[in-house]
Amino acid sequence: MRRDLITVVLLLAGTACGGAGSGTSARAGSTVPATFERYDAGAVAGGPGAGTRYAFGRQPSDSLLGAWDTDVGKNGAELPPGKGSVAQGATLYAASCASCHGLGGVGGISPNPALVGRDSSAEGFRFADDPKLVKTIGNYWPYATTIFDYVKRAMPHANPGSLTNDEVYALTAYLLSANGIVPDSATLDAAALREVKMPYRDRFVPDERKGGAEVK
Amino acid sequence: MNPSRVPVGQVTGSSRAPLGDLTGTITPSDLHFERHHAGVPALDASTHRLLIHGLVERPTEFSVEEIRRLPQVTRTYFIECSGNGRAPFKDPKPNLTAQAVAGMTSNTEWTGVPLATLFREVGVKDEAQWFLAEGADACRMTRSVPVAKGWEDAMIVWAQNGEPLRPAQGYPLRLLLPGWEGNISMKWLRRLELGTEPWMTRWETSVYTDPLLGGKARQFSFVQDAKSIITSPSHPDVINARGWRPISGLAWSGRGRIARVEVSTDGGTTWHDAELSGTPQPKAHVRFQYMWKWEGEEATLLSRATDETGYVQPTRSQLIAVRGAGTDYHFNAIAGWRVQRDGAVFYHGTT
């Protein structure tokens, strides 16, 4: 870390000297536009020319892409092979998740969120009316694929990324079952998870604030 | 075990900039507010990489040194957490300080490269509409960003206020999306993936969405609207001398420049133009001051910002009327301080 800090200082110093030596520092402020849409890094003073790339970097290896490109989007197109049942997920949850999120997912030690709950008072997506209502996967989350993506990348908190795909499918199945979205007998794989529709998906609306006089 | 996946320190929670103790507009680097969802990772800049892939002509892996070798730009922008002001909105208790009320905003001179430069290097395809930004923290945090913002004014920064990024601010690389809610300016940035639709990550669905009246929730509510806060005097100050003093504070807008700040000393019955210190910069803090002669009377001090779009900072009652008392995020209500006859200063948030 210390060697790297020294490298940074040397790089910054070297750049500053280069700028002054080429006599462009006085104009530097005026060459940076308000937005970068037309900013051309190749065209800056002393640069290789307009429209010219610096061509740094290298093509990523398949192994890097495979290890890093694990995100699962809303349609679940990227979901990996594997499967898991509600019952398997319940066992895993008790062993790896309940210590933070509480038995049955109803909430544990703050700030770890409640995951489970279909309390009738919180149904209907009336969160703006009542500040006391607690958001859960079942009464708020718009996409079931988000559960898979986040559990796979981030859980359990003390050892993130350690769960197998089968285990993540099982935990997803358990959390959806506990929230009344899939039956207790369910087993989820990629195809089954893609078919799950969350009850309040259609309640999310785009941001229509746009400045000006109106408060929205 | 990979040290970047071991959350260190207090892994979740927040620390706020002590606005009541600061002057000028730059937040000292070590006093920049912090909000972590999975700790601060220990990253080595000599091995850290930024991968850009998806809908691009040339998927590319950059070292940190290579990004530092591209032409640099330096800009001053605020970052504000969209949760800033939640506690005073929900429960405007009199003993709140300026740090507690608004300390999750900070203003920094950032140095880095325009994201547009990297977009040109990799050849972002026309059909790309959104990109995913991923951090190298323990939870591999992800947010979806419209590509248009990437071309407009987004930066990849590696320095703040003339020194390398602090670890808590994303060392060695941070995505900076000026004027937008802080969570999306991804710290510890390691990957950008170009695609056609938002990914619907945990953070942009279950967390950073704003419940609205009528059983709705606003999603992708990126922009931090105009806001201001008087930082002096503020609780727990006690004014011990009558006579002239400045009422001083900060104003900012995620939509551009602050055009006007007004101050009231009578709880909002009358308003007076405050002086803006220097030329307001887009999406950056500007300091304002209004000279006030205190004669020992009870007074309620408020500030109200207007930005260059004509948007006027609303009252708390206005926000509740249009969004509901249970709404969340983007709390920019007018607020201020009640000065007692004995000079004690207390928070006043019920505007």
C-alpha cells in the first residue's frame, strides 16, 4: 500500500510537469466543457489527436469474465444451472441466516432487514401512508431474481460468495415460500424462478421529478 | 481468504460530516460522510482492475495505473446520501445538530477521467441504454445507471482534494455521478457492464426507492433536489452576545447551480436574499450568509434555496402532502433553528 501511494504521487507530479512544460496549463480550464458528451480525450493539448484512442488495457480472459460476470438481471436470463427446495432452504436459513435476520426471517439485530412478512396491515403497498409499516421481500420486492442475485453475491454477511448455486436456489425458494409466493413443496431452478411474479411489481413508477416550480 | 471480502470496521452504518464546525465549501477528506453497507474493503491498487464489458466493441480490463495515465479532469461536486435528513423528517426533535440533520452531504474537489473517455476507448454500442456498476466491497454492490449519464458528466475518480481517495471513499477507484444520490457513485469500482435494461439489483428495488401516496413507489429517483441548511448558528450553540452576526450555511442542487438562497428570521413570514460566497458551481455546495442583528428576542431562523431550474426548496408539510408521511429518501425540506431568549439554539424542523 505504501509503495502504491508513492507511485500515485510520482504519477501526479509527472503529469503536472508535462503540462507546464508544453505550455498548456494556462488554457487547461477553458478546454474542459460543461458536459463531457463532446469531450475528446485524444484532442487534448499534446494528445494523439481528435478521435484517437489511447488504446490502454487488455482484452479480459474468459476466466475473469466468468468469475466476475455473475449478475442476474430481472428476467433471469443469466441464472446458472442448479436447483434447491424450500425444505433444503429452511435448513440452510436456520444455520446461516437466522442469526442476523431472525428466526423465520421476521427481522433480527438492526440494521439487518426483515425478509419475511405478509402482515395484512402492510398489504396494499401503503408504505407512504404509514411510516410504521415494515417492507419485506413479500410485500415490497418487485423481482424474485433479485433474491438469487443478492444472496449469491453478498451472503452470508461474514462469508459472502461462499454459497453454491444449489444452496442459493434453496434459500430463494425458502424466502419466497415463507412470504407466501411459492408453495412449501416448491423446488426452484432457473426456469421455475423466471416464472415467479412478485405481487407488487407493478407498483414501481418512474421518477417524474424534473426541476422547475412543481414539487413532486 | 480474499481481504476484499472480509468486511472490516463497522460494516454497516454511517458517519456524518460535522457541518456545524466547518466553514467554506470543501469538506476535508477525512470528514467526508461515510455510509457503508458491507464495510471498507482492503484493496491493493497495484492489482485492482476495472473491467468494462457487455455491449461494447472492445471488452477491456484496465489497471488503475492505466486509468491514471489518461487525460485528467478536476471538478468540484457534492455527494449526498439520499437518506440524508431521514431522522429529522420523521421525528424533528429539538436536540438535533446540523451534523445529524444534514451531515450526509459532503463537497469535494475530485480528480479523475470522464467516463466518456473510457466509453470511447471501449466503443460503447448504440444499443446500450444502461450500465451496471459493481464495487469490490464484501457485498459486491451493484447499481444500474442510464448510459446517458455516463456520457454527460460521470467521472471515474481516484483523488479527492489533492490526495488519493480515502479507503472509505472508494480507493482506488470510484464512479462519480454528479448531483445523484450518493449510493450510486459506486465506491471501490471494479466492473462496468453495458446492457439494454436496468438489472433491478437489491439496492435499486428494495432499498433506494421512494414510497408515494396511492400505493406506488418511485424508482430510479437519482437526482438530489435543491436543499440548504443553516450551519451557524445551530444546535448546540448558545449565542452569548447580542448584536450583529452572520447566519451562514450551505446550499446545493443536483440539477445544476444554486440561483438564490433566502433566509428568514421569523419562521418563514418574511424572507431576505442571502449573499452567495463566490460563483455557484453546478452540483456543488455554495456557502451563503445573511447578517443578522440579534437583540435577545426569540427567533426562528430558516433558509430556502432556489436552483437554476426555478425549483424552490419545499417545506416539510409540502413534501408530506405530495409524497406521504411514510415516504423515504430525498428529504430536502426547509428547516432551521429556534433561538431562545437565553441564546440557546434548537432544531426547528416542522415547516
